[in-house]
Amino acid sequence: MGSRTEESLKDWYQKTEEEVLEALHTSKEGLSATEAAGLLASKGENILEEGKKKSTLQVFAEQFRDLLVVILIAAAVISMLSGNAESTIVIVAVIVLNAVLGTVQHEKAQKSLASLKSLSSPTAKVIRDGQKVEIASKGVVPGDILLLEAGDMVVADGRILNNYSLQVNESSLTGESTNVDKEEGTLDTEAPLADRTNMVYSGSLVTYGRAVVAVTGTGMDTEIGKIASLMNATKEKKTPLQVSLDQFSSRLAMVIMVICGLVFLLSIYRKMPLLDSLMFAVALAVAAIPEALSSIVTIVQAMGTQRMAKENAIIKELKAVESLGCVSVICSDKTGTLTQNKMTVKDIYVDGKVCQPDELDLRSQLHRYLLYDALLTNDSSLVEGKGIGDPTEYALLEMAGKVSLSHDLIREMMHRLEEIPFDSDRKLMSTKYQLHGVPTILTKGAVDVLLYRTTHIRTSEGVRELTEKDRENILEQNMRFSENGLRVLAFAYKEVEEDHVLSLKSENDFIFIGLISMVDPPREESKDAVADAKRAGIRPVMITGDHKITATAIAKQIGIFEKGDMAVTGAELDAMTDEELDLNITKTSVYARVSPENKIRIVDAWQRRGNVVSMTGDGVNDAPALKKADIGVAMGITGTEVSKDAASMILADDNFATIIKAVANGRNVYRNIKNAIQFLLSGNMAGILSVLYTSIMALPVPFAPVHLLFINLLTDSLPAIAIGMEPAEHGLLNRKPRDPKEGILSKEFMLKILVQGALIAVCTMTAFHIGLKQGSAATASTMAFCTLTLSRLFHGFNCRSRQSIFRLGFASNWYSLGAFLAGVFLLSLVMFVPVLEKLFSVAPLTASQIGIIYGLAVIPTIIIQFAKIIKENRK
Ligand code: ATP
């Protein structure tokens, strides 16, 4: 009993492997699915509880912190003092309604972001019921057997059972940025977290090697969970566009306040009653403050990201949607992104001759060595004819299948003693086996790397020294394969002493066996996507770990490499100074044999020229380059969790063409936001100009605050959202990318707003004058209000696009027509339903007055459409 208590007092790292497994009620075969489900129910999901989310009530309360609300409350008070109880009720109702709408929008945007987040949530490989399965990391439970490999994020705390050169970066936990080596075994003494070398902790990254781990803690029970509450202060980040619009709004508010003050003083000077003067000022404020701006941006962006997710581009940061529209350089991996990542072995070079896979002869010892090397430095498998693992590797299994060599049998017969996994920096993979009773290191890798580590060659006549001539022949053959766009691997081996321990130092003095080349055809859509990119003023650049000649051949096929372009290797890049790189950067369309550090320099050089750069990556070392790029793009299928974590966009289908689609979507979202802003601001401008005009001309107040509230918060928001839904137009990719420095509120844009606002204001004021002439101030105000509402509704069609509505057609955006009709319906309710008539201080109008309203309201739209048609024809 005593020893049992002692045992349970021990920390995980102090227990033996058996004690760990026993305490967790698990085995190396993993939990069963039912056990795991039970544990998930009792222990909870493996997630860190997010910092306290704002409650709906809090969000609702925040809606009242707006300047507009303060002004509205003032308006309500003034209305009450002037004995207009109905108006007060309406204003209060509108304030509440506005807050409700704001809350709903906020919650909706949050939900859509959360759904995007779940699309990009990490996965983990575990053993369940004795089988390796991939599950969402939130489903991991204590007792699971977790399989870690380079590029994975550690998703739970665990004790290492089997270690294969595992290195992890635990900086998120310990602050130590260097990678730490892990090991198996039990630690006897007490050790601080950083020294528990037989444990891995949630939140760290696997940078090298692999390991089998028993999960000891999940969710908030992990070490990171214990400190998570410190980091959970999740702030809602606004995008640059939202920030700049917010700044614009508050600057505008200041200007409006000053003008309101002046208008008020002017009214007092004209001896207008105090309350009326105040009403003037308040009406102006309500007309001018663009309350919907920021929320329209959020809504349109959220809708855009949903559309992109459907097209396989998962946006992780809203900010990326804006940057996507100005991307001018796309740096893309080759394998799997531009090509299909479906490798098939083509030609084989062995014994000085080229042969085909089905010509391999099992009776030849040389061929057998090549096959052993191909099957044993290989971690892939074929299940029911489908490859699992690295496509380069299962192409080799398929090759062996052509001469009826069972890779399962070979692997069963031979026992792997040690291994150094492939990594794209070293470009080699080595394993140690007992081959025919002799410890042998088998290696495969890039020709240019491995050939310089070989001293001998094996031919059908046996092993001899590698001559200069042999080397030349091999390189020449490599060149011939590469020129056809084939990926080439070299194979070599060496026998070692019994006690030799496999390490990076062992990868030398090899005996060369042969070369195997494989095709990986370009994706069908790559060529068109590259052409689209070029048409859109975007420079596609290929960045690959593959050989320069292979990469160039593929780049030529898909149109990335054109006459006069350059291809540069990582080594050549290393030799260049920054100045030299700057001189060559625009000419270079292919970078081959690059290291992750090279990628950072390439991004940097393009950014120095003022470009907005997108960079793809999948490996564990790609994270810094992905972060450095304006848009870091990770691969959804082949990408490591680490790269996905660092990226701002994930390609669910690993496809280059998806990036181009996302760029088009990004451009469209930006255009729609700009158009929606144009719609809202020009409408507000019309209101401001009208109020200013009547104030200066000493006319009665044209609008009651409720009128402007009705327009700003109800009838205007519908067309604004509809404009945000405008589908991408044809020529979207025919234009150059937008200049990132050019803000949305350019001079030209503001001028457009002023002119369009003035047009609407002129018509509104014409209606006002006609009303004054024909009836009372109340009739005039009603006519002005109805004209302003209607003309803004019509104006919704103008703001859909630069093109005229006749070219666009109503059918291309039904939302826009729907928003218009809904607006007209709402206005008719206010005009004709007696209760509302009273509430909204609307006077009854005659049929001819209504005719005048419609006639005047459509005039600005006719003029604007005319101008568009003239412009189109001139083009
Ligand atoms: P990209 O960066 O475009 O995805 P890639 O997949 O060709 O290119 P890497 O995977 O880094 O880049 O491969 C670089 C080189 O390493 C290849 O050209 C090949 O010679 C070699 N190589 C690739 N896979 C393996 C492997 N599993 N074992 C040994 N060597 C490999």
C-alpha cells in the first residue's frame, strides 16, 4: 500500500513507463474509442478556455457608448421639452433598436469568425483501438497515445514513451527560444519544467524528429492551461481599414460638432426660439454622423470570408482580406501547390544505364540494393492501392510493386535500428538496418547533396572508387532528367561497425547505387491561374526545395518562367548581398534548393520595393517567412500545424489557383466596402447639405431627427448591405493591384461623394420648396423627407459598381432590388399608416405631391447613370 501512495505522489516524469501507462489506464495500443469518449465526457474537451467572452448584455450596453447615442438622447430631451412626446418615443425606440441591431451584428460577425476558426483548428495523430487515426486536437484525452513528428504542435502534456531524435521548441512555456532535445526514460530527481526532458508540453512545437507520447494532461490541466488565464485577455483586433474608418468617423464627428455649434448660433442670431435652434443643430448632427460605417465593413468582410472558405481559402485574420486586394507578388511552393504532388517513377539510372521500373531485375544484386534502399529509407505505406505519407516515398513503393517486390515483406524481414528523418534543409533521409547480417546505413536524397558525400560506386561488377568521370556521368544524367521537369533522387549506402551510432556525421563516405527520377505533373488549373495572376498585375514566383533545372522546366510549362527570366539557387542567393538581390529580384522567377531563411530574404527584398507579398509554406521552418509576408499562406493538406498557426490564410486544397481566387475575392470585398461607404457617405452628405442650406436661407427645419434616424438606421442599411453582396465583376483581374498606401478616402472619392450628395440635396430641397409653396412647413418637411429617403434608395443602384445599371442588370444582384423594394415599403408604411404617420411627424400628401417626390427622387440616379454610360462609351 505504502509504495502505491509513494508512486502516485511521483510526478509523471519520475514514474517508469509502466507506472505511467497504469496510472492512465492505457497501453501502447491506445485507448478504445469508447474509453476515449467516456474520458472526453468526464475530463472535457482539450481546449484552453478563452478569456471571459463579452456577454450579449455587455455588447448591448457597449452600443450606448456611441457619440450618436449621446446626441440622440439630447434630441429626445429636446423633443420632450418642446412637447413632442411622440417624437421622444420614436427616438428612444430607435436608440434601443439601433443597440439591438448592433448587438445582433456583433454576435453574427463573432459567430462567423468562430466558424472560420473551427475550420482551421489543429489536428492530432493518436492511436485508438491499436490504429493510427487523426482527430481534432480538442478530442485528445488523458491516456491517449499521441504521435508527434516534425512540424506538429504539441496539443497536450505527455510523457515520452519512444523517442526518435525529438526536438521541441518550448518557448511559449519557458521563454527559452532554442530547441531542446527530448529523451526516453525516467528522471529520478525533482526537475523544473524546462529540465523534464522526458515530457512534452502543450503549446510547444516539434521542430525535429518524432516521438510516441502518453497524454498525461489536457485542456486547462496542462502546464500552459495553468498560466492560460494570464494570456487570455483576448482583444478584438480591428483591421487597418476599420481603424482608419473609425479615425475618420471621430474626426468627422468633431467637424460636425463645430458646424452644429455654428448653425445653432446662427439660428439664435436670427432670433429663432431656443428649442427650434437646438433642433436644427441636432438634426444636422443626426444627418451627418455615419454610424453604420464600421459595422458595414465588418459585415461585408465577414460575408467575404465565408465565400472564400467555400472556395477553399480559409482566412484566419480579417486583416488578410484587405491585404489580399493589394497583393502584387505571390511566392509559391512548387510541389503540391503548382503541381499535383502525384509522383510516379519514370526513369532509373543504375550501372551506367537508364532503365524503366519494370526492367528492374530482382536477380541482380545491384538492383536489389537500389530496391532495398528505396523501400527501407521510406516511411510511407500503400493501403488498398492508396498511398499514405510522402508522395515521393510511396512512388517508390509503387515502383517496387511493378517487379512484384512486396515492401511489406521486406520491411518485416529487416529491422530498422536507427533513422534520421528527411528534412528539407538537409535534403537527405538515412536509416540503419541489419542487412545480410551487416549493419548498413541506407540513404536517399537530392543528387547534388548526396553525390558530394559519396566516395565509391557500386556497379554490376562490385564496388569501386568513384572517379571524376563517374561523377560527371551522374551529373549529366541528373541534368537530362531535370530538364524534362523530373524530380531526381540519389541512392547510396555504406556498411558500418556494430557499435556505430547513426548521426548527422554518419552521412558521408557513401557508396553510390543509382538515381530514380519521377514525374509530378503540373495541376491542370495552374497555367490559367498563373496567366490570371499576370493579367492582374501580380508577379508569380516559384520557390522550391527541388533542383533548379527541374523547377525551371516546370515553371516554363506553367508560364511562371518567361524568356529573359532568371533562376537562382539558395546557395547563389546566400552569396548575394542585399544590393545585388535588389538588382536581380524582379528578373528572378524561380528560386530552387532554397532554405527557409532564403524565403525570408526574398520576402524582404520584394517588400523593400513596396510590394505586398504573399508567401506559401508548409514546413516547420517556414513559420518565420509566413509571418514576415503580408499574407502568409499555409497548406491545409500537407502543411504542418506550425505553419498553419503562423499563416493568415490556409489553402484547404493546397492549390495555387485558390490563392488567385482569394485575391479576386479580396479585391471584390474591398471594392464592395468602398462602394458601400460611398453610398452611406453621399447619402449623409445630402442630408448635411440640405440642413445647412435651410439654416443659411433661414428656412424652417427640413427634417425632424426621427426622419434622419429612419433613413440612416433603416432604409439606408439595407442597400448598403446589398452593395456589400455585389458579386465579383468580370474585369476584376484585369486591373493592377491597388496601392496599399492609397487610403480608401482619397480626394477623388470624397469629391464623388460631395457631387452625388449635392445632386440628391438639390432634388430634396426642390421638393421642400414645392412643399412650402403648396402647403405648410409640415408638408414641406414631409416632401423633403420622402424625397431624401427615396433618392437614397435609388442611389443604391448607382453605388453597386462603376458600370451603369443597364450593363450590370438588376438580376445580377437581387439583394439590391430587394433592399430597394423593402425601403420603399417601409417608407410607404410611415406615409400611409396613421399611427406611424403621427409618430414620424409626417403630413398627408396629395397624389400629385407623391408623383413629384418620385419624379425628383429618381433624377440624381438618372444623371449619375447617364454619366456612367457616357464614360463607358468613351472607353
Ligand atoms: P517545394 O518546396 O516546392 O514543396 P519540394 O517538395 O521539391 O519543393 P523538398 O520537399 O524540400 O522540396 O525537397 C527538396 C529535395 O529533397 C527534393 O528535390 C529531393 O531531391 C529531396 N527529397 C524530397 N523528398 C525526399 C525524401 N522523402 N527523402 C529524401 N530526399 C527527398
